[in-house]
Amino acid sequence: LRSAFMRLLCSRSRKHLAAVAARYPELKDGKELDDVLKRELGGDLEDACRFLLLGAMRMGKVVAKLVHRSLKGFGSDMRLLTAVVAMHHDTSAMRDAIFEYEDKYGKAMIAAVKGDTSGNLEKALISLCHLE
């Protein structure tokens, strides 16, 4: 079963995965694919599979979560923040992430990024996010 999940999640397009996830409850008595992954897998494999599934369904939510993760706690993870922003700067996922971030964390993403960065890095990240 684990290899079937991995094969599905790693070899299909995001559009296909989103369609599978949407249709899955109809075929499996209302069970969500994410719930099945939680029940059948564990540890890092579960996290990776659920991350891939979430990314297929709502990439903006994933981007918002990664931006938040890079900024939370003592000291920011500038490598993660820069990588996420650089990878998604010109996609609908970044536009969606801006709204997802505020909805989930109660703070504007621009304020969060500005609060943890400064100088040229701040300017570059804000510009890439199209936040100003």
C-alpha cells in the first residue's frame, strides 16, 4: 500500500492528484484521501505524502505554511524563505499564499516578511512576492 501511495503521489501531475483527491470520497464511502494517508502511514513518509497531496490541491496553502515555518521561532530560516519565494514568486500559488497566510496566521504576509528581514534581502523578497 505504501508503494502504491508513493507511486501515485510522485508520478502524477498536480492536476491529476487534485482530481483523484476530489473524487476519492465518492468512491470510498466518503473517506478523504488525506485521512487514509494519516491512518495508513506514519512519520516522515506520512508527512511527505500529505505535503504532496496538499500541494496538488492547494499550493497557495503550502507556500503560506512554508513562509510561516521559515519565519517562526527563534531566528528565521532565510534559506527556506528565499527558496520558497524564489520558486513561487511568479505563480498563482504566491497570490493565493498571501490570502492564505493572513487567514491562517492573522497577520499580513508582507508584515511577517518585513518583521524578520531587512535591507536588500527584504526589498528583494517583497518585490518577488509582488507585495508592494
